[in-house]
Amino acid sequence: MKGVKMIHKNNREHLASAIAKSRMRLVPFVALMFAIAIIDRSNVGFVKNVLQADVGISNAAFAFGASIFFIGYACFEIPSNLILHRVGARLWLSRIMVVWGFVSAAMMFVQNEMTFYALRFMLGVAEAGFFPGVILYLTYWFPAQQRGRALSIYYFGLPLALLFGSPISGMLLDMGHVFGLKNWQWMFLVEGFAAVVIGVIAFFYLVDRPHKAKWLTEAEKEVLESKLAHENQQKLLSGPKTLFSAFTDMRVLRLALIYSIIQLNVYGIIFYLPTHIASLLDSNVGTAVGLLTAIPWLCAVIVMYFVIRYADRTNCHQQFAIGMLIMMVLGIATLIFSTNLILALIASCIAVSGFVAVQPLFWTLPTRYLGGIPSAGGIALINALGNLGGFLAPNLKTAVEILLESQRAGLLALAIAGVIGVLLLISPIVSKNN
């Protein structure tokens, strides 16, 4: 009996060591990859006014072009994730990143509305599969109980991208014309090239599965692989067993709708915030606006750190997700009435902290009961349908503002959608034991 207890103790120690090493080695790097992705898909919000002035794009055309990214993104999510599951994350994630970096840099060649539409759509196609691919990748390394923390570190890429990316984009827009290129062209070129460089490094840095990790001991590899295999078997018993059943699973479809509402608010605010702050400052979007816009993302980093740690400790991820969605709605509702800079920044901090912290909490839910091929397809489907919220965000906001002849009406529509998301998330999706 004493020998059995000693074996269990050693296994727990090896498992804890393997998870800690994997988290330290892999998650910060994929968070950096995510940060570059967020910068490249959202930096268009910084060049809205100057791009419209230089190229002659209307508000409605800009909203459509900014959001058409998500159509290309959604169309290729599922096949991309299935390919990743077959060929491995190291090759596929690095391929995705290099291609999207070149396409992002090509945004410097926008000349009219049609080229704007085409390049934004191509950027979505190029990036398709990256986000659900990383979510799937983390299930290969982290058991359910430890996955929330890994996801939260990965999600630090979102606020950090806009914490540091906002000032960088602002500074690039302040640099004027250099070597015959306009400031907005330099922004796309520099930030797109960064994705190419990180993508090349990813090919040599990432490891597909624990048994291939040279930085784990044989005992650590064995106990981690065994734990993950056991969890995967349990998922296949309680969750969808085939790719088709994953696509028709009501929990998957409900999660996709909730995620689309989250993304609706995320990109509604991301595309709106720089120009709103600039209008309150009565200035153009530049370094000052970039620095102020970074404040809400700094708040989000702090809130997410503490919320995720407590949610992991109590295993109450869904309850905390509901709380963060409520915080998001309250922040957006306050932003509607923000007529001065201080109130706008406070409201933005509340809204951004809510929708940033809710996302790693959200992703602990489907990854608790989706395993194997259904996991690859189900995660991709949730992300694909969910990111259609990113397509709807600027178009819905602009349409409502035109219809009701009020800029506040667009934010009100986002807040109402957030309330619907709260209601959808209230009933249980998975049990604590899963």
C-alpha cells in the first residue's frame, strides 16, 4: 500500500512538473503569435480616417471592408483545423502565420474600395484556422483542470497586442512620408513583416505533442500523455463521437451563438475606440490616442489574471464567464453616455476587461467535452460561426446609427446583444465533473 501511494505521489509530481514546463515553454510564444494576429486584423481601425481621405472610402464601405475579413476567416476555419489535426500544429500554425504576414503587408497597396475589400477578405482566408488551431493545440498539452490558466496566458495576447500595438501603430502614423511611402503604408508593412518573422521562428520552436518534447523527461511525457489520453476517452463517451455529430450538437451551436455575441462586442469596440478617443481629444489618431487607447487593455490584463486564477481554483468557469459578460454590458452601456475623456476611458476599461476575461473562460467549456476529430471540427465551427460576429459588428453598428440617426444607437445595439449572450450562458453547458 505504501508503495502504491508513493507511485501516485510520483505521478502527481511528474504531471505537475510536465504541465509547468509546457506552460512556460509553449504558451507565452503562442500568446505572442496571437498578439501579432490581433494587431494585423485590427490595425485597420487606426488608419480609418487617413485611409478614407487618401483612397476615398465611405464610412459604409470601410465598415464592410473591415468586417469582410471574417467571411474569409469563417469559410476556411473547419478544413484548416482538420488539416492541423492531421499534419501537426508546428507546420500548420507557422504556415498560417507566414502567409497572413505577407497578405497583411500587402494592405499597403490599397488603392480603392475594391482592393480594400479583396485584401481584407484574403487576410481572413490567410489567418483562417490559427485561433481554433491554437485552442486545439493546447488540448494536446494541458488537462482540463489546468487548461484555464494556459488559455488565460494565451489570451494575454489580446490585451497586450492592443496595449503595445496601439502606441506602435500611432507612432508609425506620426512618422509622415518616408522613402515615398505614406504613414499608413508603413504601418501595414512593418506589422505584416513582424508576422512573417514570428511565423518562421514558430516552425523551429513549437513541438506537436508531449512525446516529442526534448525538454520533458520520459516519466513526465508518459504521465502527461496518459492523463490526456484518459480525458480524451471520457470526452468521446460523453460528447459527440463523429465530426457530423459535433456539427449538429446543440451545445456546440449554442456556444457558437454566445461566442458570436462576444466577438460582436469585441470588434465593435476595437474598431470604434481609437476614433472615439480622437474625437474627444479633438485630434487625429496618432501617438497620444494610441497611448490612451492602451489603458483599457492594461486594465484587462490585470482583471483577467485574477479572475482566471480564481475560476481555476473553484472550477466555476461558467459562472465567472457570466459575470464577465455582465461587466462587458455595463461598460458598453456607460460608454453610450460618455461625453468626456475620463468617463469614456473608465467605461472602456470596464467593457474591455469584461470581454477579454470572458474569452478564456468561455473556451474551457467546449474543450471539456469535445475530444478527437469532433474536437477539431467542433472548436473550428464555434470559432467560425462566432467570428461572424466580427463581420456583423461594424456593419450592424453603422446601419443602426444611420437608421436611428444617432451614434449612441450603435453601442446600444451591442449592449442589447450582450444581454442576450448572458441569458444564453445562464443554463449549464457542462458539469463540473467533466
